[in-house]
Amino acid sequence: MTTETFNEEVKSFEKEICRVIPLIFEKEKGIAPMILSYKYKKDSLNKEIGILGNIGHLLVNEQTKTALKHAVRDTFEEIRPLVIAFVSEGSCTKIPKKDFKNITGIANFLKKKKESKAEEKIEIVTVNFETANSKRSIIFKIDRSIENDPKLISDEDLTSDWIKKDPDFEGLLDNFLDVDYHPIVDLNSIN
């Protein structure tokens, strides 16, 4: 597999997932947490996308999240994915870029926000993509302005570019894909 092919396959998976997630959200009026994986098959006309759904009950505490992560990694040993996506609903606080320059700026912003008691949580759907060495988050805001007809709106301000994973960071729901299963190692730099 060449770097060009690798990038094309990852981008194709990303595009397809970002096309399908809003459709699921509109039909179901929400998104249940799920993990999707893409298995690359050379010379195959069909793409293999696996879906591990119905995992919300495993996200209740640190112990169940850790068990989920180990089970998913064991499953990856069998299916050997090229790229995965972890999808979930949540909320966030938007921090202006001027306050996001360092930890002190973030802490000061959050302290001011807490003191003002302003509740500006934004409902979101997060799609966290991972290869063995890179990651990217695509964020959709949930628009509930029309009763019983919520929509997802892509939020470029909250969406990140592909970045290299930090090998020293191991979050409970981060770095699910920690082994490079595709044919050539170290091509995991998405352009």
C-alpha cells in the first residue's frame, strides 16, 4: 500500500461516515455510541465497514470503559482495521481561540465562566477518527431549533485536523487503535 492509497482509503472512510452519521441522527433523533472500523482489502470492490453498536451501557464508569477498550482492541487483532471511528453524543463549552493558547488561558476562561454561572453548553456529536498513529475529531453541533426535527451541523471551529497521536497519552476512550495493521508501517500521516 502506498501513502497515496492509504490517504485515499482513510479519506473515503471519513467521508462516508460523515455522510451517514447525520442521516442516522435525523432518523433516530439521536446517536447511540458506536465504534466503526474499516478493513482495507487490496483489489476488493467492496469496502468492509464493521459497526460495534449498543455500547452505551459500557460507558457508565472507568471500569466498564476500560473493559470496552480491551475488548475492542482484542477484536481489532482479528479484523485488523486500517482506520476506526468512535461516535458519541455529548456536550462541550466553546473556548475562544484567544483563550486557548495555553493551560492558564483555558483555566482562566473556565474560572470566569464558572463565576458568571453562564451555562453555554453546546450539544454535539463527536466523530473521533484514528489510525495507528494519527487522529482527528469531526464535531457536529446539534440544532434543536425545530421541535422534533433535530439536525446535525458541521462545526469547523471545533473540528480538528489530522494530528500525530501522543504515545504518552492514553485516555479511556482515546487510542482504541494502537497497532498498525496495514501492510506498510509508518504511513499513518494523513494529508
